[in-house]
Amino acid sequence: MISNFFNEIKSELGKISWIDKNENIKSTAGVVVVTIILGIILLIIDLIFSSLTEFLLGGM
């Protein structure tokens, strides 16, 4: 029963189409670039709102 379960798992893992190394590197680089861009955008928005809040509250 248990050996049959593991044989089925092995069979199912063989059906998966795994990505190759180059595709993995491209995907990872894309995620890193998008994360950096979004971080910069959020930094700019944060600086704008911080400056606006400081101006409205009289430079506290």
C-alpha cells in the first residue's frame, strides 16, 4: 500500500514539465527587476506623502 503510494508519486513527478536553467534565471531576474522598480516607486510615494504631511503639520 505505501510502496504503491510512492510509486504513484514518482509517476506523477515524471509528468511535470520542469523549466530549464536559462528560463529559471530569466524569471528570477524579472522578479528582482520588478521588485526594485516597485520599491523605488513606493519610496517616491512615501517621500511625497511624508513631505506633504510635514508641511501640513507645520514642520513638526
